[in-house]
Amino acid sequence: MAKTITTDEALGLVKSEDHIVSGMAASEGREFFMNLHKIADKVENVSVDNCLPLAPYPYMLEKQYADTFTVNTWFFSPDLRKAFKNGNITYIPNHLHFAGVRRLDNKHVNLYVGNATPPDKHGYVSLSLSNVYEKTIIEKADTVVLETNPNLPRTHGDLHLHESEVDYFVEVDYDAPELPDLAPTKKDEMIGSHIAEFIRDGDTIQLGIGGVPNAVAAALTNKKDLGVHTEMLTTGFMRLFKSGAISNKKKTLHKDKMVCAFALGTKELYDFIDDNPEVMMLDGNYVNDPCIIGQNDNQVSINSTVEVDLTGQCASESVGTRMVSGTGGQADTAIGAQRAKNGRSFISLYSTASIRKKAAEGRETVSKIVPTLNPGAGVTLSRNDVDYVVTEYGAVRLRGANVQERVEKLISIAHPDFRDWLRDKAKESGYLP
């Protein structure tokens, strides 16, 4: 059975050269990682894998610890972006459904640290807010430490562990990390309304993270019998369910259930999923497998990107070589949705962005539909896998279109101030005669 220890005792388990894996987002062991820097003078060359970390942990943010701790991440958070200049943070290219599986092909895991609910009367804990890669890593790690927290929701699915499968428990008492429920902007609402026009009663929905997905959710309250198969369960989904738009009764896979791999949102969302048999949190290697997603008839995938070139390539994780997020499940869900009978995939973006020029030169507005991607940008979604692209100026379908058709379609939803420029660049590139 698992032994209960203190945070300091958990930190004492770390040895030089160890490879540690953290739970994702709200499933990270907050007390352990908030204090990890305190052993920097006792260990050397420790690496930590994380994914969308939600707290400002000193070990990964403060330059003085960069020689001791290397941070490998599947998805950048704002804090990681700020600390990237320290030189010890690097990205793990991945499709989310392969994140844990393929990492294990590359690295042995010495220590897994995450959180969970306290054991129930049968000795089982719930991994609560994420099952993306956590259980996969736990099965292979030398040592497993779980912070047991009574404030976490006990969720259903295949994310339960018996205490005999855990080495150590650390009892904690902190609030589950929340993702603020930001109100959509006017542009978000315009894009959301364009996408909502393509959503039919009975469709099964996947939504990504950000203002546009929130706006889409808000625009779907008049729909009926929607289903949910999504990597991330958000507060927007909860509101759709409470509005009566989601019933899951028309799903062809996991009928009557909302399926997800992790949840991140407000306390209201966490209260909703607590001991709720309507919600199934399944292994991300399964949930995000395009072959599984494609078994949902009428599956719809809705995600956002940073920029799109005139042939349809989507750079959603970086601006040039500068990482801003990660691939996540964008390719998983976009490809999976298009495998489905009557499936559709939507990639959204604002038509323009305001960027900072050189020092003392102010800001300038640039088009996010571009002749070519910024040099070094990661192609998150291949042009071969793009279906609909949506801006505040409308939605166009690229599926099956040739390059000339794609150029014309994308120019039609670019900001009017940039359409002539894009057309001239397309001619220079030989995309248009």
C-alpha cells in the first residue's frame, strides 16, 4: 500500500540525473513542484517533463536554477514563454494522443508526480482532471507520488488507480487550478457565428482552448441533441449541457456520454463533473486517436491557429521559431473529424494581429493569412489535412481544392486592407497566373 509522506520527504526521492514527469495542467503536483527548486544544491542534471503548467514554479522560471533543471514541455504556458530565454526549456514535438507513448520510447521515467482524489472506501483514487498521458506514464515510472487533495472532483472513466499501484501519497489541501472564463471578443463572436452556421442538430463536437471555441459554444445554445467527444472539457461544454443543447443521444460511439481526456475550466465545471456518470475521462491515447474520433458520425472539430499560408498550411504552435503553445490535439482532432461520416473540421483565426516592431518604433498591424509562414514556423496542421478556415470575414472550405482555388478562397476571408498585397504575392510565387 502507498505510504503517506511529507512534501520534503517526496523531494528527498529525487536524485541526480533523474527524469521526472508531471501531471498535465490541473493534474500537476503543485506542492512538489513549487518546492522543487529547494533541492537545487543537492542534485545535478534533473529533467522534468510537463504540459501546460499552471503555476509559476521557481525551478522552471528562475535563471539561477537553469543549470540544475531542464524543462521539457508538450505545451507551452505563458510562464514558460517568459522563461524560455533562460536556455533550459525545450519543446517535445508531439501529437497529443501519442505524447506519453512516444516519450516512453525516448526516455525512462524515474519519478511521476501528479495529484489525485483521496482513496475511496475500496482503496481507489481518481486522477481527477487529466487522463491524457498520466496513467500511461504511471504504469512505467519507477516511483509514483500522488498529492491527494479533497478539493478535486472524483471523475469517471479509466483513470482510477488502486493505492497498491502508488508508492507514496502526500496529503495536500489546495483549490483545483482554474482557467478563467473570459468573455469572447467581438471578433470571437463573429467567427463563432460563422462556424455555428455549419453545426447541425445531432453533431458531436470537439472544441479547443481560447476565445473562439468559447464563442462557438455560446452560439450553439439553440441546437439540439449535440454530443461531446473532445480532448478538453471546458466550462463552455458544461453551459451547453445545462442549456439543453447537449444530450449525447445521437452519438454513434459512447452514446449518452460526454467523452474527454482532461478538464480545465472554472470551479462550476469541476462541481459539474464531480461524480457525474455522464462524463467519461478516458486515456488520451484513445480519445484523441483519429481512428477512434472517426467512429463518431457527424463529428466536428473546432480549433484555432496563429497563421495560415496561402496554400493552407497552419502554424498553430509558434511564430517563426518562437514557441507559443504546442501541437496539442489539433491534428488528431482535425484528421479524426474528417474520417467521420459527415465529419467537418474548422480552423479559426483573426484576419490580423497587432505586433510590436523594433524598440521605439511602436506597433503595426499584420495579416495572419500570409504568403508564406514565418521562417522556422512549425506546421501544426498540414495543408493536406485542412478543411474549413474561418476568420471574422467568413468561412471557406479548402478540402479537395487546388492551390489556385485555395489562394482565392483564403484571400476572400483576409482583411480587406491586405487582399491586394496577398494577390500580388501569390502571383510572385506562381500560385496565380
